[in-house]
Amino acid sequence: MPEGKLCNKQTVDTKELLSALLNDKSGKQYYEEMNHLDVDSKALWGLIQKSCKSRLRTWLEICAHCGMCADSCFYYLANNRDPRQVPSYKIQSTLGELIRRKGNVDNAFMQMCMDTAYSKCSCCTRCGLYCPFGIDMGIMFGYLRGLLFSQGFTPWEMKIGTGMHRIYRAQMDVTTEDWVETCEWMVEEYEDDWPKLTIPIDEKNADIMYTVNAREPKHYPDDLAEAAVLFHIAGEKWTVPSEGWEETSLAMFAGDWAACKMQVEHVYAAMDRLKPKRMVVTECGHAYRATVIEGPYWAGLKSGQPPVESIHYVEWVAEALRTGKLKIDPAKKIKEPVTYQDSCNYIRNAGLGDIAREIMSYIAEDFREMSPCREHNFCCGGGGGLNGIGRYRQQRNIGLQVKRDQILATGAKMVIAPCHNCWDAIRDMEEIYHIGIKWSFLKPLLLNMVIVPDDLKPKEE
């Protein structure tokens, strides 16, 4: 069967196709069809010849098979140092073999590649720090995912995610109307405690254009309200766009490169329309990477930068604390032992480790570092889409053990995780392993300890 009704080489560009995928609970029909999906070897090899450039080919050729990348991989460590989990082996046996065979592979090989790319690598890029040649298997697996996507070998949830981005320009089915109504609703919910609170929409020439993760309006709208309150206290002139408000990119996880371009250009169009001085990305690592680091290249911007200066939420928080826009009540600092989860996507890949520690110096009395930490920290275990793929849930749960042991070694009772994937992974880790910790974004913690000027407090009746 060359093409299934659900599992095929076509992109999901209509609500009808998306609905059909969503109705296939757990992807049962989808994966059954995948077992019979033909590989178009000619098209696959043609795509490789066109897109596999000198850097990736050189990396595959110069790998010395020294094994120095092994201990860098949390999956290798969590799986009893299984040699099949060594990063260099994983990429050479998949992408390397695919190129050596010039795309002449069968269904079983492609499914093996998919299973490896999604259940044995979170694309955290830690391995690249330890390779003597700087070979980064995370980047290479990201490329392999794109090849797999072109042939229809993509996990069911990722296929749904790319459809969401193509249709809604968001990882979830949140329409412009839904988004605007959520902003208005949150103002109504919080206005008694915060007089004159607003969430300005489509204000031009604001100092800040704030963008979020679609999970916030869909499942955690209070996160949006908390951001609004903190901007309110800080006296910021800010806005959110009615369109182009979603920063994340499940398309990046899936390897749907065309959808990556669509998504990021939607955000950049909002920048061009509203002309803010800068953009602030919510507490999400992959959203920052997709829009600020990778996005300019998908959009073809020669500068390698977004149209306006763009910073992660932790950068704004540190700046607000440093300049006194936000002031902490010393009596309300976190007293219990606390540690910080360094997100791969804005710590390792964007160098914001010092910024994170600056924040902790303001809000925590007993801050404890994980070992290793900063750019050397291990992935939370849920990156690269792993949190959301049912097919690989058991493998993901095994991988969480490394982060579990890191946290336990600190003796911390709370983990601050300013990243949606990290927050989710640590939440799941606690539910699975019951180690007795709490976890939190920055926003609710800050709201509990900032000093509120009298003129912003509700008037007593």
C-alpha cells in the first residue's frame, strides 16, 4: 500500500484531514497503515542530495568512533550504558546508513530510523559539547526527522502537530477569536485584585511584544494573566498580537521544514505590523529556539536575527529585577532548598546560564546547583517532542531517571523550570517516581514575593 488514508506522505492542510487524525485514538489506524507504507527511494535520495550539505556529510565522515559522546547522552546512562545508545552509533546506523545506501531502504529500516530519532534522542545537542570534532548528533537527528517526515514516517502526535501549525499557526487548535477572548477573560478574572490591569492587543510601537506557548491559552490561561500582572507592576508598555502570538513549533520536532517557515513568518509578520521595540518570549525553551535562533534561517533572513530584538522571559525578569522595575520582599524569598532546571534550548543553545543564576540570587535563600549544570546540564528527558508521543512513553520515562537522580543529589525540595517541556517532564517524573518535590515556572513565584506599589493595590472599601 503506497499511501494510507491517515499515514502518508501528504501534509495536513485541511481541518478535515486533521479531524480524521484526531479521531484515530492513539494512532491505531495510523501505525497500522505505516506498516505498509512504501518508501519512494528516488525521491528520498533526491532530497538528500539537495539538502544534505557539507557540514553533515563531513560530520558523518570524520567521526572517529572514539565513544567520547557516550557519557554525554542521558539515554545512554539511563539504559545501563547500552552500546546501542551511544550517540555516534545511533546516527551512523540511521542517517549514515541511509546515505550510504543512497536512499535505497525499505519500510522496516525507515521505522527503525523513526524509533531511533524519536525515542533515543531528544535533540538536546549535549553530545556536541564533548565530541573532539564538535559533531552534534542532535542537529543531525533533527535533519533525519525531516527526511522521515517527507516519506510519512512520523509519530502520530507529530503529524497532528504539524497540521495544527499549518491550519491554526499554533500547536493547538486555538483560533484568533479564542486567543483574544482568553486575553479578555483573564483581565476580567483578575481585575478585582489588580485595578486597571489590561492585556493590550495589537498596540503599535510598544516597548514589548509578548508571545506565548499555545498551551497557555488552551490549558493554562492563568500563566498569561500572571505575565500581564508582572508587566503591570513593572510599568511596561507592552502588547500581544492578535495574530502571530504563538512561539512554539511542533513542526520543528516533526521535521516539517515548510511548516516551520510558515509558523515563524506568522510571528515575524506581527513584528512588522506592530513595530515593537523588542519581543519577549514566554517561559518556553523550544519556542525561543524556534523563533529566535532557528527562525531567521527558515525565513531566509540574511542577518540571522529576527526582525526586532527578541529575548527570553528569563532575560526580561533578570533585567526587571536588576533595574528595580520588580522589587523582591526579602521576607518572601524562597526559604526551602531550591534548584534550577537549565533548559537545553536557551541555556545550552543560547548561553543564558548567568541570567538564570542572577534571578536565583534575588529570589532564593538556599539555591543548590545540579551537577552538572548550566550548558553541561542534562536534558529534562522530555525535549524534542518526547513528552507528547505515546508510542515512546516508556522510553521517555526511563530517560527521566537521570534528571531524577540529579535533583535528588541536590537535596532541593523545589525545581524552578522556566520552560514548558522541562516543567512537564519534571511534573511527570514526580508522578512516576514520587521523589517528593515541587516544580514551578517563575511567574507564580515572583507574584508571591514582589513588592506591589500602593497605587496598584485595590482600594479598600
